[in-house]
Amino acid sequence: MEKGLLQKDREEEEGGSGIITWSLFRQEMKMVGYLSLPMVTVTLSQYFLQIISMMMVGHLGKLALSSTAIAISLCAVSGFSVIFGMSCALETQCGQAYGAQEYRKFGVQIYTAMVALTLACVPLTILWMNLGKLLILLGQDPLISQEAGKFALFMIPALFAYAPLHSLVRFFLMQSLISPLVVSSSITVCFHVALSWLMVFKSGLGNIGAALSIGTSYWLNVILLGLYMKFSPDCEKTRVPISMELFHGIGEFIRYAIPSAGMICLEWWSFELLLLLSGLLPNPELETSLLSICTRVSNALGAGNSQSARVSVYAAMTLAASEAILISSILFASRKVLGYVFSNEQDVVESVTDMTPLLILSVILDSLHATLSGIARGCGWQHLGAYINLGAYYVFGIPIGAILGFWVQLKGKGLWIGILTGAFCQTVMLSLITASTNWEKQQNTDRDCTILPSKLRESA
């Protein structure tokens, strides 16, 4: 398999010898790091916008933190996950168009995605406007539900920014234009820290200010990327004028977007479902606050590897494992102070410390299956990935978590063990499929599967 992964592009450079050496593997690792490490910054910055706001809100008290956490959870389930999952269709569409040097088609596909994703936001907005009532129907605490509903209402601008944002991210990513993504994301995070502090503590808006700051920061990122796309010479060959042609490809985009959304949402929803279940436990403010912290941290740190998977399987998995070990070591060393970042409540801090070993396991699994999921999306295996996620989380993970949390009385820890079980099953199944794949045949039949670095430079 190693030969199948690295040999093809190297044979031309090595005179067709086909010899795999540590030198070649180190070269592969350098290329992975060159392309993926900047994307880790981009991915983390987007995740951390919500985490930063939760940090601010957490110091307003457990009610503010728990209501914000459950609102962000449901907004992720009913909005952000859908838009993000649909946008992943561009990894297939634009990868093929750019690889075939159909640059006009590439540009039109980006505009088509923006329009389609924005239209998808309309029914989601209606749902968000009634989120508080929905939470009460689901048996959540009325006070928490009322505050969460207000928060979701003010998150609507963020949803409409999310659609063009992820279309633009794929526009640059598919061309390996990583620098503008890093710069815009870094500027946005710095801006968001200051804005969130002002909106939460100084404006008197409290957690509502956190919601408004998230939306404002997302729109800033959209504006920065849009300006670069419009005026930079780097985008000249793929920059096309807006025309009615963009509406012709909506049907094709939807055909790719639905299975992509299914794969992403089935996994994402399983984590957010934990927070809803935690609201049914005794002391819902504590349990919801605790699981929201663990979920945001593990997802953010684990998802940093998702883009690197498209470069080289072995190199990407090695990098993922190395990152997981490093982050896990840092989390373990800081386990007694981690909770203070999110809350001053002593019981929350102690519970986060107690959950740190499970959080470490989650980061390791998230790092591995994020990379494997990236391979699956790059190769057009979204349908297969959706079935795997359905079985891993909804047949095994969530039922086991519910049993441990409610019947065995492990509460939040039991719910988290269940989701770890699902993540482990997902990682094992994706690993088996990846290990058994004939990569030479796959590359011949699917031009979008850009496993090798030189292919990534050509078709991103």
C-alpha cells in the first residue's frame, strides 16, 4: 500500500526506480506540513469564534453559559452543520473542474454554491426563530430554553454569513491559496476577541452580545476573502463575472451537496445530541455547561487535520497522530486549570478536570477520524461515509451513552463515553476502508482524489 501511495509521482523523479525511502517519506511530511499546518490555523480560528464567545459568557454565570451552550448546540445541529456539509460538495465539484483546467466552470460553481447555500438558510432561519419553543417541547428547562431562544434569534446573521464564507474557503483551498485564508482568519480572531469582550461585558447585552459578535466576525471574514478574490492577481484565472449561468448548476450542486451534508451532519448531530440529553439530567445547568466545554474543545482541536488528509494518507495520519499526542499532553498538564477558562463556578471547574482523560481520548480519535473523513470526501465516498457515521454513532454511540448516562447513573461522563464509542467505531471502519483501497486504481477512476502532493498542486 505504501508503494501505491507514494510511488506514482516519485517514479518520474527517481527515474522509475519505485524505491521508497525515508528521504521520500520525510519529503512527503514536509509537503503535508507546508499545506496542512496553515489550514489548521484557519480551521481552529473558525471554531474558536464560538469558543471565545462561550469563554466570555461563562463568566456571567451557569445559566448564561448553559443557555448559550445549548443554543449554539442547536444552531450547529439545525444550521451550521447543514451549510458546512453542503459546502463540502465543492471539494468534489471544484476539485474536478480545477484539475481539468476548466477555470470558468470553477468560478461559476463557487457562485452557484453561494446562492444555493443562502437559499438553504431561509427555512433554517424560520426554525431558529422558534428554537425556544422547540426546546420546551423537548423537555428542556424552561428558563434555559427561553434564554437559548433569544440567543439563537440573534445568531441568524451568523448563519447567513456562514454560507458565503465556506464557499469562499473552498474557492481558495481548491487552488492551494492558503495565505489569504490564514491572514483573514487571524485578523478575524483578533477582532473577535476585542469585539466579544466589549459586547458581552461592556455593552450590557450579556450573552446576546456574544451572538452578535459571532455574526459580525463571520461577516468580516467574508468581506476580507471577498476583497482578495475580487482584486488579487492570484485569483485572475478563476475569477469570473456574476451572471445567470450560476443558476444552471444548482441542480448538480444539490446532487453532490445532499450526501455530503448527510455524512457531515450525522457525525456532528451526534455530539450536539449529547447536550440535549444532558439537559434532561439532574442539575441540567452543570451537565450542559460541562459537556458544552468538552464538545467545543475536542471538536476544535480534532478538526484541525481534516484538510491535510487529501495530501498523503501515510504522512497525514502520522501528522494527525503526532498532533493528537502533543495536544493531549498539553490538556493533561493543564487539566486543573482548564475549567477556569470557561467558568468561575467551582463545580464546573472540578467536573472539567474529572472529564479531562475522556477529553484526551476524544481529541485523539477526532484527530484520526477527521483525517480519514477528509480522505473519504476527497475521493467522493460521501455516501459510504454517511452509512458509516449512521452506524457508528446512532447504532452504537448514542444508545450506549444514554444507557451509561441515565441507567448506570454516570450522567455526563456516561454520555461522553458513549460518543467516544461511536468515534472509535467510525475510526476503525474508515481505517479498514482506507487500508484496503487500491490507490492506483482509485486515482485512475476518480480524478478528484488528490492523495499525492504533486496532484494537489495541479488540482487542489
